[in-house]
Amino acid sequence: MSRSADPNSTPAKANIVIIGAGLIGVSTAYYLTRNQNIHPESSITLVEEVNVGTGSSGYSSGLLNKHEFGDGQEEEGESSNLNQELSNGGFQLHQQLSKEYQGDSNWGHREIDLYDVEIIDQTAKLNSNSTSPSSALSSSSSTSDPLSFLPTISSTSVRRKGDSSSTGYCQPSKLTRHLCGLFLSHPGATLLIAKAISITTSSGVGSDEKVTHDEAGKGTAFSSSSKADGNETDGSLTSSTNKTSTKRVTGVKVTRVVNGVEEIVNIPTDKLILSPGIKLSQLLKTILGGIETNIDVDVRKYERITIKPREKINPCCVVCGVLTDNNNNGQTRNERVDDREIEMIVKEDGNLIISRPSPSSSPSPSPLNRSEDLDLQSFISNLSPKFQPSNGALVLSQTEWSSPMTPNRRPLIQKIEEIDGIWIGVGGTTTQGPAIGKKLAFSVSGI
Ligand SMILES: Cc1cc2nc3c(=O)[nH]c(=O)nc-3n(C[C@H](O)[C@H](O)[C@H](O)COP(=O)(O)OP(=O)(O)OC[C@H]3O[C@@H](n4cnc5c(N)ncnc54)[C@H](O)[C@@H]3O)c2cc1C
């Protein structure tokens, strides 16, 4: 499909396919249906292998933080600028969506205070040995101190990091499903529960050659002789090099099970958006038929526990930086490492969600000794007696889940250069999700 440069011309009809119905894929679908530059009779098909909002979006604690990558005052590189722009924009979109569609009742959207605290690994352990849980429990019942439920934390390490104008939380899986419902009210919208396994492509304008890539990634070799479709630009996004692709996506093959029988369906496609979360590398290998890309996405594991303390705690969010002894040339210093931050969210119903990167999945070898990491339940029991089962705290769930880990923690929002008509949207945070979706929709619509 080509696009005219004249902004007054009618946009052409397109078949748009999005793979992955997590927060990014669904936000993209939603903003595409709101985009004036999409022909009203275009079809937009959302393909999801498992269920809407059940990937990382189903496990996110849902912390929304406008300043999660700084407030823009710091002098940092391009990656932090993009992150700041997306977090700031995403936070505002969360607020707008909530206002427009009663996010407070539909997906638990709330504004809330955020505190930053620092804890020392060893101290947490020592405190657990020296503090009597019941005495700490009674001494922590002051209501004036919002963090009185964390008696092991020194008040000097507590810093207020955000208030209702910059921090909040939501239930990301419910938000994702709600946006999906809004998307499906568009006449051209379809949700297909199916697994994308391959694509078909044609070689440039004027060629009717078809190349199909099978799931094992043994695709037919591409022809490089045809001229590429030069009409396509990628809106506000750039691909990482100036290489010009000579082939264009024409279809997506998916497998789905109907009445117990697996069938393969081919969906005609002019524009394809890949938002499969942690499965990006696997999917690219499959659909690009072995073509190498310079797209680099790793996977990071997280642990998450949800508990219900016996006594209700006032809602708030706490980011805990863990200080660990680092012995450098004989000098021992406490260092805070970003990849060990622990997030706690106390929700209105009194449930507390705590998540942290799994100690075993540091993306790069850390100079810090992690061998003494405690399992999450013991670790949080040491933080507060209110979190201990012996004091009536109920463990509601304990899970381990993964999230995409991109270079510099910068979300990848780009057009791929190997085949025309394919965009990628992965990485980022729940705060950024709607902004990533809106940016992708803008790019795909070509405004
Ligand atoms: C434990 C945890 C806590 C987190 N906490 C926070 C937080 O507090 N605040 C914050 O801002 N961020 C947080 N995050 C990050 C946040 O979850 C992610 O930024 C966001 O949810 C990612 O959404 P997504 O759409 O990219 O991926 P996903 O939600 O994983 O969606 C991808 C979807 O693609 C589907 N899919 C994959 N391959 C195929 C295929 N071949 N065919 C069809 N479908 C396919 C999958 O089934 C999945 O549903 C957390 C993440 C984790 C894991």
C-alpha cells in the first residue's frame, strides 16, 4: 500500500496486523482506531497466542511514575531523553484514559505518594535476628508516619519521590482488556486467538514473486533484484541504518485451534506490528526466515509476591534501593545498584504487591556478591513483621515472570529494515505503554 504526500488526500485502505495483545499491542490497536489517517474501512487484526493482557502486562505491579527515568533536568544521553518523553507522555495518557473511561472503577487507576528508601542487605538480616516481631508490630502502629509499617528502615533513608501529580498505579491486565474492548468496538477490528508463525512477502513494486518463511526459519532465499517500494516512510520513527529493503510483507500465517483441530490461517497484511514482549527474538527468527537483524533484546526475570497483611496499611508506593557491600581495593563501600531495586505497592484493598528482579538474572556480571540473597518471602519478612505469616499476613500469590530487556533500557519502537511494512514495539514500562502504542500508531498511519 502506498501513501500520498498530500495531507488532504484520502488515506488508502490497509490491512493492519498486530502480533501480541499486551499493553503495547492493545494500546497501538486502540490508537490506530482513533487515527484520522487510517481509512475507515481498513482492517485491524490483533493476534494473541494466549489471552489479552496475560503476558508481562498481567504480572506488572502497575506502578505509574512520570519521573521513573528522571525529570528531564539531568544531562544524559538520547536513551534517557526518549525514556523521559515516553514516561511523561505515558503518565498523561494514563490520566486521560482514566478520566475518559472511569479508570478508577474499571482498572483501579489511582494517584498515590511514592517514597524512596534504602536498605542494607546485612541490616535487614541483623534486624530480623534482633527484633522481636511482636514488639516491632506494636511499636509500628503510628499513623502519622506513612512508612511506619517498615520499622527496619531508618527514617533518614526515606525520601519522598513523587505525589499524586507524578505517581499512581493501576491494574495493567484490566487496563489492557478494557482498551481491547474499546478497540473491538471499531468496525474493522478483529481479535484472533492464534499464534503467529510466519509471514509472506513480495519483492518490491512490480514483482509478484512470493516468498514464504516457515516456522523452522528455513525461508526461501530472498531475491534482491526487484526495486523496493519507495513510497513508504516511517513517520516519526527511523530504522537504525539506511539500508533499503527490497521486499514487503503481504501476509501473516497463524495457527489456531477450532473444535480441537489446528488450522493455519493466512491474514492479508500491508502493515505488521510486532509487540510480542519477551518472545520478540524468537518471533523475528521465525518470521525473518533466518535473516540476521541488529535487534538486541534480552529477557530479565522478576519475582513477585502478593500478600495481605492482617492490619490494613495506608496505600502508597515504595521503591527500595538495596545497598550491598562492595569491596574495592580493600575499601568497603555500600553501593546501590539499579538492577536490585524492589518495588512495593500497597493498594486500596490492603493487598501489598512486592516485586524485584530475580537475583539470578542480573543482565551483566555484577561486581557485587549476590550469593547471600534471601528468597523473596524471607526477605520481606525481615523488612516488616507485618509481612510475616506468623503475624497473620496471608500470602495470596507468588510468581516469577520475565520482561524484555533492551539496550540502555530504551524501548525499541522502530521499523525493521529487512522487510518493508514491519514495525516493532517492545520494552518499556507500564507507564510508557500507552505512549509507545500511540507513537507506533502514529508511525504506522504515516502522519
Ligand atoms: C513482575 C513485573 C513487574 C513489573 N512492574 C512494573 C511496574 O510496576 N511499573 C512499570 O511501569 N512496569 C512494570 N513492568 C513492566 C511491564 O510489565 C511491561 O512494560 C509491559 O507490561 C509490557 O507489555 P508488552 O505489551 O510489551 O508485553 P506483554 O504483556 O508480554 O504482551 C506480549 C503478548 O504477545 C503475545 N505473543 C507473543 N508471541 C506471540 C505470537 N507468536 N503470536 C501471538 N501472540 C504472541 C504474548 O502471549 C503476550 O500476551 C513489570 C514487569 C514484570 C514482569
